[in-house]
Amino acid sequence: MEALDNKEKLLKGAEELFLKYGLRSVSMDDIARHLGISKKTIYQHFADKDEVVESVAKNHMDMQRKEFDTIAKESKNAIEEMVKISFCLKENMKNINPSLLFDMQKYHQRAWNEWLTFKHDFIRANIIRSLNKGIDEGYFREDLQTDIIVTMRLEQVQMAFDNTIFPRDKYSMPEIQTQLFDHFIHGLFTDKGKKLYQKYKQKNQPYTIQ
């Protein structure tokens, strides 16, 4: 149990640094110093930095799976579900270094492959399910071609990390995601859906839609 606790503390400490500074700029020495341990202790649990990054990525995605599953179960309708997920995404991105995905793609292929699987399997399936649910509820348009819409949404989320498109000296991650989501969801609505969404916006509290 102690070994497991130590490994979890290592992953938590590494994640804190990765989210703040990106992947490339954080070394094993930095992680050891941040946690007040020796590098040798880290190597008792992980073969190298690549394994640390992969493990952190898996943990983070497992947490998001649980979070999204809970939201899906507790939401009264598709609009509430999408709004809650967007809110969580915005909150999670407040403290994320925008270079994180770029660093992962360029320097940590195993972790990048985990992200691609998560993106194209879990996230895609959940958005398609939510879109179909919204169509059945009468909140989203029946003429939506969900495979195109979901691809657009997935690329929007990833596009927000691209500093060449959205320079960080001009835009913040939460601001970008808020605008992209608002534009995306307005393209889905029927009149009935738009009225419900406006009701949410007036309350401005994503967890209290009635």
C-alpha cells in the first residue's frame, strides 16, 4: 500500500508541473525537487520520463472518463450534459500550459497515442450519443450529420491549444473554449433547444438547470 501511495504522489506531483510548465521543460530533476525526493526514488517506480508522462496522461484521462460518465448520468437532457462538460473543460484548462499537447505529440508518442484513443473513442462516442439524445428530445436539429459535427467539435477543442492560431498574449484558454463552445452549440439548436439554453445562460450556473 505504501508503494502505491508513493507512486500516486509521484504522479500527482509530476502532473502539477506538466500542467503548469508543459512537458518538455520539466525534467526528472524538477519532479524530484518539487516532491522533495531523490531521482532514484522516481526510478524505483518509472523507467524514464516517457513512462511518467504516459502514466500521468492515463490517470488524467481516467479521471475525465469518470467525470463525464457522472455528468451523463446526472444530466436531465442533452443540453445540460453538454453545458456541464463544457464548464468542466473550461475549468480544467484554466491552469493548463498550452504547449502540453504539442509537447506530447512531438516528444512522448505513447502518451500521445493514449490521447488519440481517448479522443477518437471515448469522447467521440459520448458526443455522438449526446447529439442523438438531443435530436430525440427535440432540442437539436434533425438534419444534423453527427459524424461531421462531432469531428468539428473534437478539432475545435484541440485547436484551442495551438499558439499559432490563438496566441497566448491575446487569448486565454478558458476564453477560447467558451467562445468555441457557444458558437458550436448554437449551430445545433431547434427553437425549443435555444430557449432552454438561454434559460441556462440567465442562471449562469451549469449545475442547476431545471
